[in-house]
Amino acid sequence: MFEPVREGLPYDSAAPRSTLSGLRDMTAIFADRGIGADAVRLAAATRTDVVVVDCLLLGALRTVRAAGLPTVSLVHTLWSFFAAEARGPIGAIMRIRGIRMRQALESPKLSLVTVRPRRCRPASGTSASSGGTSPSPRRRAPTRRGCWSA
């Protein structure tokens, strides 16, 4: 079930921002618990097997886990990125906002990881403008060890 966010902070990704205001606004979204409150409310209203939460929505992840709901984190980048961020300025800002990144990221029992392994090159026919992740309109077939090519 997909429903618009009610309790989460409003955010317009296309709004012009300075670097500082962009950092402030993004970390506010990452730490926001309102999105998690929406997920808890929806899970209580319908039969829910699992709640899938984007790995960047750390406040939501914490809120859903604290409610005791089965939770899966949707991870769309490498763990090494999060390890570096948790130790850097983003991690410091998140700690000020009451979120310990690593603890929140490791709290679900399962993670759905959607990252292409290094040994896989982008398939021909993918969009260069999207970093090589858009599917090719041609039929694709698996090659070695789960890598896909056109």
C-alpha cells in the first residue's frame, strides 16, 4: 500500500538551496520520525506483513522498529558509504538530531540491497544520464553470477 506522507516534514527536492540549507533540510528529512508514524498508523489500519523503509529515512526506520513492526530496510548504496558518513559531518549532524546512523541502519533484521556489484558493468543500452541504471528497452539475459547484460 502506498499513501502520501501526512505527518512527515514537507520537502521539495527541486527547491533552490544553499549548501548549508540543503544539508540542514536533508538531515531533517533523514531524522524525521513523522514518516515512520505514518507507516505505523497505516500498518495498524491494515493487515501488514512487513514495512519497507528507505535506508536514508533513519528516523522513520527507528520509529517503525520501536513499534515492533517487522521491518526491511531498502538499501540503495554501498554500506561503505554509510560507514564513512556515520563518522563524518552527516553523522555528527544526525547525532545532534538524536539519530545514531549505524545503530539505526543495523536495526532491521533484513535489508533489501539494490546495488550493482563492482564486477558488473552497466549493460549496453542503459541510460548514461541516470548513472547506467535505467533498464534497456531490449530483452536482457543473465550472464555471470547474477549480472545482467543487454
